[in-house]
Amino acid sequence: MGQSRAIEGFFTTLAGGCPMAAMVIEVPEELKDFGVAVLATIAAVQKTVAGSAGGKAVDYDVVECAIADATARSECAAHGAVLRSLDVDKPTISIGGKLHRRVGRCEATYYTMAGPVVVTRSLYRERGVRNGKVTDPVSVRAGVVADGWLPRTARAMAHALQQSTSRDAEASARESKRLPYSRSSFERVAHAVGEVYLPHHVDIEGLLIQEFAVPKAARSVSASLDASTSDGGATRSFRRAAQEERGEAADRSQLPPGLLRDRDPPRRQR
């Protein structure tokens, strides 16, 4: 650890042209896997550039896919390096003021925007609690959602599902070559995000309202209440409050449509 490595193996010509000076990049030992992925990405681009000589037409859809796949591997390697740095490998640690003992060390899969990443990390259990819940410091420190979904990845998947169905979300992800996960994963992660959000939604919405700046050009405010999402009692209470504010009788809304009372003005005949 702490040593540096030089990325080597670059070709010195591009597209069959004149030799070019190679660049040597030093990579720390802990980022070795990321350096290898970057080297593979550069080699893929160099191969594509070399194959584009001669003035012939190029199927650039294939080029886009190849570059996307190569950069996705580099992105996953970068996440792997960062996630490994979040691991804590000590016999005993303190979490929330309580001592936890290490109970094992094994691999876990974390899910990024570019794909899954496997990282070896330690697991801890509160001292003196038999068969208690184990804690993964990497997940705690990174704010992982559910079983390994990184926060931005989970947010993006929930957003995609909000726009349409899980089948459409999967198809869109496949076309954009991002979030390469199944429709069942989209559904499961979106529900997990909802479970994290719901206990705090009142506070979150309150802060959003406070921070919202009303445009100076605004002249009116309108609101819509969806009766289908409210129970009958709540819906009636809203209606009754509105009627009382207008000075109308609260029981008038209970009359069948079109039925007149003595004090009602006659309706115009059409």
C-alpha cells in the first residue's frame, strides 16, 4: 500500500500514423484496479480510432456502445476503490456510542449507475446482543438503500419508475446504457426509497415550502385536492369548511343534484 504504479502498454501510433509520445500515469497501489480499467478504456478507444482510417463509413452506434461499456467498467472500478476505502476492519468499533464486535468479513455487491461492484467488507454486531442485527460500515457511511443500492442510483431508479412502468424503465435504461438492472429491481428499489422517505416526508415538505421562492410575477395561487386519495370523512370536512366559509348551509351538499330548497333562486330554463 502507498506505492505507485505506472500504466504501461500504450501503443505509440494512432490510425497507422506517425509515432506519438506515450503518456505515463502513476496510479497509487490502492487504485490499481481502476488504473487497469482506464488502460482498457484507452486501448478500446485507440482500437476504434485505428479502425476508422481510410475514409469509409462507420457504424457509430457500435462505437457509442463500445465506449459506453468501456467507461462503465472504469466507473465501476472507481466506485469499487471508493467503497473499499469506506470499510472498517477492526476487532471492535463504536457505533452510536455502543460497542460492536466484528463477526465476519465477506464480499458484498453494491449497485452503481454503471453496474454492480463487488467489495470485501467487515460486518459487526452490537456487543452482548446475541443473534442481533449485523451492521455493514460501508453501507452506513455511504447511505446505501436496501441491499446495496448507492443513493444516487436508487434515486435515479425511483425517478425512472415514477415516470412510467417498470417495463418501460428497464427498456429506457437498456437504450441509454445506464442503470443496467431488471424491471423487478426497479420496482423493489423504488419501494425501498419510498420507505426511507415516508417517515420524514412531513419535515422534508415543510423545508421545501419554506425554501420555495415565489416568483415576483406570481399573481394567484390555486390548489387541487384529490378526493380519491382522502378518506370520506376528510373529504367531507374539507367540503364543509369551504361551505361554512362561503356562508352556505353544511347540509346542502347532501341534497341530490338538482333538488331546490325554498331559498334557492330558480334555475334558468334552457
